[in-house]
Amino acid sequence: DSGVTQTPKHLITATGQRVTLRCSPRSGDLSVYWYQQSLDQGLQFLIQYYNGEERAKGNILERFSAQQFPDLHSELNLSSLELGDSALYFCASSQGLVNEQFFGPGTRLTVL
Amino acid sequence: GIQVEQSPPDLILQEGANSTLRCNFSDSVNNLQWFHQNPWGQLINLFYIPSGTKQNGRLSATTVATERYSLLYISSSQTTDSGVYFCAAGRDGATNKLIFGTGTLLAVQP
């Protein structure tokens, strides 16, 4: 158990819908990262927050957004879902900006 | 940005055999991690090793930062070692985002 929690574990929804994925980092970690794992794109960095502020953006679609709250948990919002958004979404956390990252169990999203 | 390449892409071993997985990266890094993704999809941290050598039981890793590669050694493999092994590197001290390789799929047969 990495100490990073993610909910829900599985999510099945329809095209055009909106979903929210939730992540709680390890105790004491200030950085939260979101990654997407799909069959065609592999594991890709989406976005990072550090102590509530957006720190870096990767290959994140405009339909996707995220935020980190004062208690340091983070949410990833995916809207206008398409079939190609089906993937495993991981949250990771680290203590600071240059530290080992620990990954949560992931949320498996299926868009039908 | 930095590119990460892993080899071999696939590996089949008999239980008890040893193996070496390689990770090449295209630029200097300040973060290098090895992960094992088990059949249930969980990413398990194996090593945080931007440089040097570490050992943890039957697993060890070495990163030669000046030559831009890292090696993961698995000795006396067990069926529970099966899964995908990922190397991930980061070089931006301001963000620490990880760039993942495409992984090595390991199957250990009894």
C-alpha cells in the first residue's frame, strides 16, 4: 500500500458525460500528479499540483481539468467524454518537487 | 523533452532464472524510478535511483547517470515477478514530472 488513495476504483459511463476522479496523497506530501495509461499512448503525465498551485501541464486535453484543495486532496474532472478517454488514471504524490513519486491504485474509466 | 527507451520489450523466463532489464534516457535526469505493474494494474515502486546502486532482496538496480542508462537486475525469478516493468525519468527540477518508457513485459513460467 503506497498510502495514496483514489476513488472510485472503476467507473463506467457513456459518451458525452462528465466524471470526477478523486485522489488523496500520502500524509505530508505536497505534490500531486495525474497520469493516464492507455493501450495506444502508454503512461502519460497529465498535470501536477504543488501545495494547491498548478505546477506543470502535460498532454492534458482541454476537456479535462484538475484542482488541488486546501487539504491537499485533488480531483480530476473529465467532461464531454469520448470512447478514446477510456483508460487507467493514476494519481501520484511526492513530498516536494524533486522526490520519489508514489502511485495510487488507479481509477479504471470505461466510456461506452 | 527527455525520451526513455526500455529493452527488451518482452521476456520469458523459467522460475529461478536471472534477468537484466535496461533503460536508456536521452538527457541528464534528477529522478529515475523503476516500477512493477502487477496483473491487477497496480504500479509498485521498486527503486528511486537517479544515480548509484541499490539492492532490495532479489532485486537490484544501477544507474550510470553520465552514460544515461539504468539497469534492473532480477535474480532467482519467481512467478510473482511476472508483469510489466517500467522505467520513468524526470529532469525538470521545477516540476518532477515523470516520462515513462514503454515497459518490459516479463513472464516467469513455473
